Amino acid sequence: MFSGAAGSASNTNRNTNMASHQEDFSADVNFLGTIVKLQECVQQAITQLNYDTAVFLSELLYSECAPLDKTHSHRLESVYLYSLSLFLNADYHTAFDVTQEFKNSSHAGVGYIFARCCLRLSTGLHDAVVTLLNLLKKKTVPPSSAMNALIFLPTVATIHCLLGKLYRNLDKTQESALHFSEALNADPYMWEAYVELCNMKATIDLKKLYSIMSRQSQFSTSSARYRARNGVFKSTPYKVPNSSSSSSSSSSSSLAFPQQQQQQQQQQHSQALMHTHNTPLAPPHTTTSKGQPTNSLLNKANVVVSTLGFSPFTSKQHTASSVPKVNNKGKVLTTPPSKLLSTTNFKTPRNNSNSNVANSTSKRREQISFSGIKPESSNGILTTNLPSFSSLSSLHELMYNFARILKASSQFDSYRALRLMETQIPDHIKNVMPWCQARLGKLHFEIVNYDMSLRHFKQLRQMQPTRSEDLEVFSTLLWHLHDKIGLSHLSNELLETHKDKPQTWCSLGNIYSLQRDHDEAIRYFEKATEVDPHFAYGYTLQGHEHSSNDSIDMAKTCYRKAIASDPQHYNAYYGLGMCCMKLGQYEEALLYFEKARSINPVNVILICCCGVALEKMSYQEKALQYYELASELQPASSLAKFKKAHLLYIMARYSVALENFEELVELAPDEATVHFLLGQLYQIMGRKKDAVKEFTIAMNLDPKGNQLIIDALEKCHLQE
């Protein structure tokens, strides 16, 4: 009896335990289902750019997972999705606070968002570097659930690129260059890494970069064929990691899709190819004892900051190898030098290199012919008159050519960059891609071909009226052209849409600078640097205006701020040199000019400035070598030709000076100074009629200098 009662009680307890386990299991399944569903909803909101919804749902997910252990995969995934939603919604401080506690976890996404917030807020940069290096060191793989990997998880290339930016902000140029190189090794299509390396003047092995692109292109083709054969060509919005899932994600395996096993099998078949495409976090490349990766795209010894200048006496022509290998970040901008270059009354023409540009860009790529395709119907979609791209270059070849153009531009080899743009980039891309039009505008601006530069910038404005990038160059171009109406129109448009951009205030400052209202111009240029304290060009423009006001100390301070913001900003060194010229400090001025020329070795104005400083120091022969170099680099430069001819005249080399002045008259027919000096040379050479003719032309061009010209005419008539 008692035994029967005990057995009945035991059965009752067993049934109760089973029911309790079933309830716990059911609760676990419901809990897990809620988490997975929330993850799906958050990712869907993000992909649809519904960031407010993503923030709310991810906050709910974050709270739902709060009871879990801090190392649990779902807890870490909730932190990642919450911080990602906050970051995309521009709430960087909150995202920073959320990720700070979990930055050293095994989840790559959390550390990645933490580092992104540090870079955005310019705080905790050292912690961000340590976090990312630990992710690489631990060979961390993005955690995955049984469904799909979370969106926006970083790859090796992304991590290295972010490390490069962090080191750049820490002024660690060598480490920054190495990580940008590693980013390109992992993903040769990461354009921003290549841009940063070019700004640092790092010499990249483009052939190696091209070979990496070719291998990835071959992988893409073979992978596409494999997927087509196996019926897996359908794309999904999320990426599945290439490696196996971590043990922490096994808790959600019961919710796997039926297709998951098939997808895993397909991934195993293509695993040999997947190591070069969308690479997950993997161990960093091996390094040598000097710290440079053995397979780095950087050539050996190219990660050392170079401070060596250039001398015209060793070579008459500079090549790309003459440029410093690596330096800090820089911008390819040109400041208005003509308003500071006051060593002579001769004015540089606004457009003095049309013929040279025409010769260098005469060869153009043939128009690409699109052959029409016969109308075919596939799923109700007509494919009539679709273009045939058989004649187009492959993607890796196209990217390779863009890399060559950017490299030439960063080394100020404008003519080479223009030739590459005209001959290697298809017209249908070059004519409609805003980057190409902006680059062409800046390249023509660098070689003082203002008409062509204006044409490309106007086309850029038609393509993208709301664009602000590169418009500081456009506003300076209008300043050079004395186009007050165009400058006012540009400033008004920028003021309506981009009050938070420094380009807007630079454009406004250039208006007042053109009106010689230097104080008001300074106010607007200061506003530009308030909006962006790292905008070096704004400080340089302030320095120019202070120099025009003869506030030399203030000008020097502004130029030094520009150099602190961007050590590669050669315009600031030019400004410091001109300040020293005004103070009669010619040796110091020459040092600044040479420093500027070490950054931009083919700038004719900088070379002429070096010559002027040497003239002031009575080194006429050396100055003449500089002017000859400038004339060889840019034969159509009237400034270089005038400096050379005038110095020959001073040195009493009249025959050679006469030849140069006769050539100069063809380049600058409207310059009274040129005709006057040519008349004096004719007078010295005994050619009285030619001298009278030139003096008469000079008198008509410059009525204010009549007395000087009249005295010369009288002497000419008295001459036997």
C-alpha cells in the first residue's frame, strides 16, 4: 500500500518535472524567437534607412538581452545592433558609451563601432587602436547565428583602413601608411585607403595592386560561374562568414532555415576562393624586423618621412621619384600667389598655357561604339538597344587607371594626369562622373589653364549643384579671373545649402578679397576654420589677407596654423616665404620656398620665387638656373620667361635677352612692361625704328607710365 502510494507520488513528481522542463524549454524557445525576430526587424529597418525605428527596436533588443551574461553571443549582438543604429542615426556619444563597456569582447562589430565613434569624436584614439589591434591579434571572426550574419560587420580591409585613420590623427605617419597598405592588400578596391596613401606621398607599387585586382577579378568570374551552375545566384542582403560559426552561436541552431545546410555545403566547395573576397577578420600579414609587412604594397624605405628639398643644379627635370616618399596628409590646392608676388610690376596673364595643354592632351580616346542588341524578352523585360561593353576595359583595369591618375595628381604631375585622364578613361565615364570633372578642373587650375578649368567646374556644377567638395578651388579660380558676378552667384548658392561647410565661407571671403576689403575677407576666412578647424586652406587665405594688410606677424601665425593642420600644404610655406621677402629676410625666404618646392617640385611660381630670392642675395647665375628650369618645365609660362629675360637684361647679355623678349611678346602681347624693355633692348642694339615702335605700343598700353616712356623716346631720337 505504501509502496503503491510512493510510486504514485514518484510518477507525479516525474510528470511535474517533465512539465516544468517543457515549460522552461518553451520559454527558452519563445525568448530565442523574440531575439531572432528583433534582430531581423532591426536589420531590416537599417537596410531601409529607417534609423529611428532601428534605434527603438535595437534598444528593445538590448534590454531584452540584458539578463544574459556579458559574454553571451546574443548579448554582444544586441550591443552591436544598438550601437550601430545609434551611430547611423548620428548619436555618436551614446554609441560610444554603449560600446565602451564591451569594447574588449570577442565581437568584432562592437569594437569596430567603438573605434568609429572614437574617430568621429576625436577622443580615446589610443583605446580605439588597441581595441582594433586586439581584434586582429585574436583572429576574431564575426559571431553568427544560425540565420544570417549581422549586417555591416567589418572586414580585414575595413579594420586596417580604420587603424590607418586613427594613426593618422595621432600623427603616426609610418604606422598609418602601413595599415592603409594592408587595407589595399586585403581589398584593392578600397579607394579611400589609396587616397590617404597618395596624400601622404607614399610610393605605391601599382603593378602589385593591379595584380591583386586581377586575381580578385578572376575569382569573381569563377565564383559567379560556380553559383550559376549550382543554382545559388540569388543574392541575400546579409553576408555569411566564411569560417565556421563559434560555439556561442549554437544556442540558436534550432531556428535554422531549411536552406542553411545547402548553403554551408556550397560555401565549403568555394572556400578555397573566398579567402580573397569580402575577407572576414583574419591574422595580420607577417612583418619584417623593421615593421613593414612582407607583402606590403609600399615599396621598401617608402614609409620614412622625407624632409629633403630639391636643387635645380642636379637635374633639369623632376620626375615622380623626386617627390618625398611619405609625409602627412595634404590637399592639392592652389592659393592666389599673384596678389603677394610683388617683386616686379609685371603681371602674370590669367591664361598662359593653352597651347601647352593642347599639345599634351591632343590625343584622345576614340568614342566607344555601342552596338545594339536584338530585342529579346525575358520574364517580360525587353532588352532592346542595350549597349555592348565588349570594347570597355575591365573593372580592375579601370581602377588601375584611376589609381595612376590620382598618383600623378598627388605628385603634382598635372600633365601626366591629364594625359591619363584623356586617353585611359572612357568618354562616357569621364563626361558624366563628377569626380572626373572636379579632377580635370583642379589639374587645369594647377597649370594655370584657367579657361579649361572654368569649363570643367561649370560642368561639375551642372551635374551636382549641391556639391561642396572642391569648390574652394573653384572660388579661387573665379578670384583669379576677377569674376565678381560668378563668385557672388556661387557664394549665394553655397550659403543656401552648405552653411556648415568651410568652402562656403572661403567663397564669401574671396568676394571681399577681390574687392580689397581685407578685414571683411579675414572675418569670413576665420568662419571657415571655425566650421572645420582642420581646414588648412582657410588659414592660408587668412594669411594672404593679413599680408596684404602688412600684418606680417599675424600672417605668419596663420600660415603656421595651416602647416600644423596639413604639413603638405605647400601654399603656407609659400606665404611664409613671401612674408620674409617683405621683411628683407631673403635667406629665410629661400628656405621656405625650397620647402614648398619639395612638396610641389614642378610649380613654376615657386621656382621663380626661389630665383627672385637668389637675385636679392646677388646670386644671379644661380637665379638664372632656376628661371631656365621654370621655362623648361612650362615653356608657355610668361612669368618664367619674363624673369629669365629680365635677368639676362640686367646681366648685360643683350643678345640672349633680346631673343627671350621677342618670344615673350608673343606670349604676353598686352603687357606694357614687356614692350618697354624690348624697346630698350632694340635701342641698345641700335635698332632705332623697332625701339620707337615698341615704346609707342607701351605708351598705348600703359598711359600712366607715359613720362618714363616719353623720356626713353627722347633718348632714342637723340641717338645717332
